[in-house]
Amino acid sequence: MAISIRRIMCAEAWEKPEWPQIMKEYGEEVQYPGLEPNPDREMYERLESAGVAQFVGAFDGDRLVGIAVYCKTVVPRFKGPLLASSDALWVAPEYRKAAAGLRLIRAVERFAKEDGCAGIFWGVKKGTRAEALFARLATPLNTLFWKPLR
């Protein structure tokens, strides 16, 4: 199991045969009431073209086994610095114990820093293994609440 991690384009992720299964499993693990997982490829590609969305893939050979997406943004209340915010982070279950997730996280942080970001906001669902991992990797600052408005 030789995992490689690199920047990828949105189209590369979508064109991998593993993509539908990745999105299905990600959607099942990270559900929000009232929000059905339905990634918008066109919007991702527009954000990517604008330099906002960045994709990172974890591979076992040619097989996509993990994906991370982060967006670069400026938050006006911090006046100036470019920041990154995670949009998605997922690793196939059989690769999680091999530290593929940690390697993917570290790569995203390195790429965001290369992109000029001063820091990154990671969002994880409460009660997950990801929450326990990020409690060791970053400083918890906020609690995010979700309320459907429909």
C-alpha cells in the first residue's frame, strides 16, 4: 500500500471510476438534515477556474482512495490574510489505519501554505474519528450549528 498524494484537477477526480463510490460513502458518513449530498461539478470547476477551489487526491497506484477540497478566501473581519477552509475530506475506510488521512491533511496544509494562506479552517462532524484526530492537530475554536430553513 504505497499512498501518493498530489494536487489534482476537479475533472480528474470526477473521471476516476472510484468517484461515484467515494461520493456515496462520503455522503453516508457526513449527512446533514435537509441537505442531500449532490456535488455540483460545474460549480466546482468554476470555482477551480477562479482559483478558489483546490483539489488534492490520495492514490494507491492509479486508484483514488481519498479526496480533499479546500477553498481559498478572505474573511473581512481579519482584514487581509488569505485563508483556507475545508470543503471536503474523505479517505476510503480500508486506508484510514494506514495514516492516509493524516498524510492527506498534511498535504492540504502544505498546499494551502504554498498558496499563500495564513491558516486553514477544518470542519468535521461531531462524534467522528475525524473530530478526535483534529482535536490533536488543530485548535478547536467554534461549534458549528446547522438549522434547515426549508
